Amino acid sequence: MHLNPYGEDVVKLAADLANRRPANAKELADRCRAAGLVLEHPVTAQDLDRTQEVLDAWEKVVDADDEHGRAESLNRMLAAAATHPRLTDHADDGWHLHYRDDRQPLGALLFSLISVGTALHLAGRGMRRLGRCAVTECTAIFADTSRTGRRRYCSQRCANRDAVRRHRALR
């Protein structure tokens, strides 16, 4: 997976994994491949455990009360996960930048990708560009990649449900 300047692909993957946690290593591998990640090693139960830890830490970033809290949580992740940037052509798909050592297991890889990708996303798009759905009974996380930066719902379905609820309340 190539990190784009906004970290959009990575934060979408993180939100997808956080909203529907993978049940086993095979599911984790399948969903990472579907997101465009090149997996160089077999995915293990340890990778699944590490991914759960990564998602727990990432949800603290999402749920931070303010920008400074969000930055502090994310900086802790970055300090624990990232190493110096390096150019690589590991999958023969063109030179690109990695913020991690090569040949890491998937759990460590996701920690690095999610940390750096989220930092790029928030720094490039705005510190409020992660959130939880505004529908009270929905706890889904979303990455706001909209042009205006005003997204409040995880899906069009939740936005419509809330609009109908507000309309009925006015009657």
C-alpha cells in the first residue's frame, strides 16, 4: 500500500478494522490484501493480537476530547511504531516511502502504517478529520475525507436515519 499525502487509505483501513474487528488471522490477512496491502509473510495469531492492540491505541486517538489530546495519543503511537523513513521497492511495484523497517510481521506493519497514515491524514486535512457517527446508537468510526471536512455520519444510511428522525420530531 502506498501512503498518499493525506493517509486516506490507511485511516480508512484502520476505521474498517476498528468497526469490525477481524476474528482470526486469515480474515485479517484477507481484509488487508483487499485494502491493497502487500503481505510478505504469513499472518499469525500474534499479528492478530498486535493488531487488536494497535486498534485499541488508535481508538484513543479517535476518541480524544480535543486536538491536543488527539496529538498526544498519536505521538505516543508514532514514538512506539515508526522508525526513520526509507525508500523501498520491495514488491517490484515502484519505489515508495516506508516509515518502518522492512520485513516486519503484519501486526507491527499495521502499527507503523496506521500511526503514520493517521498523522499524515490529520496534519494534511485537519485534526478533526476522525470521528464517531453522530447517530447516538451507532458507534462506528469514520475518517473524514470529504472536501468540506464536515462529515458527521459513518454512512449515508445513518445520515438518512438521523434526518428522518429529526423530521419526525418536528411534526
